[in-house]
Amino acid sequence: MEFSSLISGYMQSKIDVITWQIILNFKTIFLGIIIEALPFILISVIVSSVLHNFVSEELIQKVLPKSKIYSILLACFLGMIFPACDCGMVPIVRRLVKKGVPLYSAVAFMLSAPIINPVVATATMYAFNSSEVALTRISVAFLVAFTTGWLTSKFFSGTELKDTGHSHEHEHGHDHDCGCACHSHEEHTIAGKFFNVLDDACAEFFEMGKYLILGSFIGAAAQTFIPRVLLLNVGHESFLSIVVMMLFAFTISVCSSADAFIASSFSTSFTMGSLVAFMVFGPMIDIKNTLMLAHTFRWRFVVFLVVMVSLLCGLQTYLFI
């Protein structure tokens, strides 16, 4: 009896250690995703609030090319001037659409900016020690973003913003332009606009933050409970490896400035096409971004966006890489 009790106690202690290790891994990954994404969410809501308070619709209309194709092209390359992370693109895009930027241009910017920027290009070159991989990633990202933007212009004519997704300035009980006496002239001064930026940024940060937390929780669970050996078993199947790596990118929700280092760790086990698919699809569509998109845009548009990006990314990396 004593021997069996010792064995039972030993087994129980091993189970407790394994359980604790799993919980610790989950907490580490979960907090890592949030800590990695929080600065970019904060930057994005500040940029969004600055756009709302300091940039007029008239200025945006003057800057945007009248041609649909040129407008999408410009949007695809704005990331070179305004580097942005995928973690915080949805608030910026929502604000741009509300300011009058066509949905197709905003979509092209949202998909391309997290990849077509100097920070991500440099990180990719460093991770793979190859400028060719970085150029391939940027080229595929451009084609996916441009084509998705163009298809968006063909299928959607409105903003596709949810009716319930009113901006937070309405949550205070008055619109800034309602003309009532409760708004002083100071709101139109630089100081007034500065305080409005802080107020709007705080409201939008908490609005988007809950979806970041939920997405990070799901991503951490996927990284904790999906055995890596399952991924390695399909690494050399050209089409299947692309599908698996795209699903992997969707679930782990890693920032675009860091995903190249994860991809490079699979370079000996997976095809180059699947690694490029991982580095292109993840920054465009992942769990936390999808939740934010679903909160901001109508479901028909979100489904269209996810399906189009998935097909374009998968087909391009399968056929040409």
C-alpha cells in the first residue's frame, strides 16, 4: 500500500508540474501578445483621434487621386511613409472611412501598410539573411492588397461601417457639430482640439482593447495546445503547408514586425511558399484583427475580406513561389 501510495503521489506531482507548466506557458504567451500589441493600439488610436480633430474631409478629398486605380496604388504604398503595425490598423481605417476615404483605398492601406514598410522589410531581411525573401514578401503583399482593394470597389459602394459603430464623440450625448450652447468656442482652438484628441483616444482605446484581449486569449490558447509536431508533419506538402501556415498565422496573432523571426524558425521544415504565406496573411488577417473588423464593419464585408485575402494569398504563394 505504501509503495502504491508513493507511485500515486509521484504521478500526481508530475501531473501538477505539467499542468503548472502549461498554465505558465499560456500566461507567458498571452501577456506577450498583449504587451507586443498594446503600444501599436495606443499609437493607432492617437493617430485616429488626430485625424478626426485636425484633418478635414475637404483636405482628404484634395489629397486623394480622383482615379480609383491611382487611389488604391497610393494607399498600397503609404506604409513606406507611415509605418504601421497590423495590431492597430482597424481604428485608423475606421476613422479614414468616416473622413471620406473610399472603402477600397482604406482596405488597400489596411492590408499593405503592416508589411510594405521599412521596419518590417528590415526585420525580414535580418531574420532570413536575404533581401530576396523580403522583396518576395513585399511583392505578394502588394498584389494581395491592390487586388483586394480593386475587388472591394467592384462589390461595395458604401462605407460598410456598422450602424451601431458610431464614433465615441456621440457617446457623450452631443455631437461636436450639433451647435448647442453646451460646447464652448475653446473646442475649436488648438488647446481644445488637443484635449479632444486625448478624450477620443481614451474612449477608442478601451473600445478596441477588449477585442485585443479576446483575440490574444485565443491566440495564446492555440500556441499552447496545438503541438508543433503536427505542423512539421505537413511542412513539405506544397499546398497543405501553405494552408497550415496561414491557419497558424491566423491563430497566433503575432505582430508583423516580429513574425519573420517565427517564420525563419520553420525554414528547414516548410516550403518557402508557405513561409511567405505566413508572413503575408498573418499581418492582414488574424484573430484579433478579425474581431475588431467584425465590431467595426458589417459581417458581409468582413467575410468578403477574409475570403478574398485567403484565396489571393494562398493562390499566389502556391502558383508563383
